Amino acid sequence: MPGTATSSVPPTTLDNPAGGALGLIFTTLPAILRLTCGLVGAAVALSVQTPPVEPALLLPGVAALTGWSIWYAHRALRHGIGPNLVAGDVAVTALTCLFIPVLVAPGVLPGEGSWIAVLASTTVINTQATAPARWSIPAGLLVVATYVTGAQAAGNPTEARAHAATLLMQTLCTAMMAGVMRRRIGRADRAFVEHQLLTRESLVARAARDAERQQNRDLHDTVLGTLTMVGLGAVPGPSAAFRERCAADLRTLVALTDVSPVAGDGPVPLDGRLRTVVNRLPELPVHLALESYAVPAGVADAISESAYAALSNVVRHAPGAQVTLGMSRDAVGVVVEVADDGPGFDPATVPPHRYGLRESIRGRMAAIGGRADVHSAPGAGTRIRLEWPGVG
């Protein structure tokens, strides 16, 4: 944040974008102002050398001031304006003001137009813009005092009073404007940081909810689905297929506790994933009509698990039905359909607390930017259409 007596150009970061921009302005403009006024002031100073101006003091003085202006600008633009640079600028200006009697011709001094008057004004303005008020205002008053002292020593009390008033106004007005800008910018950055924190918290909470919902889907489609089959009597007795299903459910539960790095999301053949899904349900004869397409692994996981949930519903609610699992590509993208000629149902009558269609199918597809449509009616079978628009 500009105005601190500490360091260089504040970076424009996500934590203080407005403060970083203001810091850049409050560094660049003072550097340009000091360099411009230093070079112009040097030319003006050398153009008027009438007595009592002493060239033996004027020439090295102007050379030193010009060198300082160049160094100030270089240092400010490369490293920012720190307290040492501010203090050095005030000290150089104050010392120069004390030598007004031998550096400025009497005819030039009145009217606040001498090159030292411009030097003093530049310094008090730059100081207010680059240092906090507790330091910049006393520094401005020091420049005012030394200018009054020098002008009085040169025998021009009128100029001393007139430009002293100008320097005081420049000090106070610049300090007030800089203070207001810093406070406003500080409030804006604090509001931005608070917004960032709220956004991060929201994203973390959403990620946690998504992870919980994914685990619930996996549990619903494995352990809970298997238990439902047992409760409905779909498993008449000892069965190798049932043992394999339980083993697959156990592998899913183990995977839920796996915190190892996630595998890459490269393209995988979706038709292969769907064939694996059918193999997980050996008790269900399925007619396959699958074309070959590759999709990202995460998409393949979501679509295949949604298809598995749909096929599991057939096992539970429509045993003995003829089932078709198809995959194709149309103008929408990849389309996977699970159709059966079972008793069907009215989707509008499904209670809201039922998890299967809502999360295991529609929720999964929505998570990858796809959609799921369920078409069914009592006595007319069921067709579930899964669409993912990621293939052109």
C-alpha cells in the first residue's frame, strides 16, 4: 500500500489490486515529476547568473541536483520510493533553499517563479504522495521553513511569505488528497479480500458437498443396491454372481477411502467402460448396441456409473425385462440409452427422498455438464437417455 514508510512498489496482486495500482501511480508520477523539474530547473538556473549568484557554487550545485534528480527517478522506477529516498529528497531541497541568496538572482526570486521555488514545490508534493502523513507533513513544514529562511536572507520577505503560503497549501492539500485516496483504496482492497475469502469458503464447501454426494451415489449404487436386492428376494440362494457383486461393492468401499493421487483424465473408450458395467451385473441379460468413442476418464466414469444405476434399477424393479444398452453420437454429443420393456412407472410420482434417479443418474450427469432424461409410463417400459455434449 502506498504511503507506508517501508518499501518499494507494492505489487498488484489478488490481495490488493487497487492498492497495487495506486502504489504504481504514486511511484511513477513522483519519479517523472522529480526528473522533469530537475532538468528544467537546471536549465533555468544556468541561464541567469547575475550577481549575487556565485557561479563557483551554482555550477556544482546544479550538477549535484541534476544528478540527484536522475538518481531519484531511476531508483524510484526500479525499486520504488522508500523512506531513505524521501528523506534524501527533503534534505537536498532544504539545503538548497538555505543557499537561495547565492543561487538565485534577486530579479528572478519575486513571483514564486525561481527554479528553487519549483524545486521546493515538487518536493513537498512528492513527499505527501509517497510517505505517511505523520512523516510527510513535518517534512513539508521543514521545506517551508528553510525556503522562508533562504528568501529572507536574500532580502525578499514578500517572496518568503508568498511562497511559504503556497508551499503550506500544497503540503496540506496533497496530504489530504493522498490520505483520502489511501483510505478509499484500503477499504476497496479489504472488501475485495473479504469477497475472495467468501468465494474460497463457498468453493471449499461446494467441493465438500460434491464429494459427499459422490460418496452417497457410490454407496447407493453398490452396498445399498445390493441390500435392496436381497430384501426384495431377487437373490434366491447361493450365487456366484451375487458373490462377485459383493466383491465389487467392497472394492468400491475401499476406493472411497483411497487418498492417493487421482489418475490422469486422458481419453478412454466409453464403450469399454459400458461393457465393464454390464459384466458387473451378470444376472441381467443386456443387448448391447455400442459404437466406439473415447471421452475423458472423468466423463467415462460418470456416464458408466449412471448407466450402472439405471441397469441396477431394472434388476430391482423390472426382473425378467428385456434390456438394451446403446451408445451413439448425434448433434448433441455422446448419447447413451438404457431401455427396458418392464412395467414402467410414472416419474412424477417418485418421492423426492428417493436417491437413485435424482443423484445416481441426474446428479452424476449434471456434475460433468451433461443431462439425463427419463421417459417412462405404467405398462410402457422405461428409457433413460444420458447426454454429454463434449464431443463435436
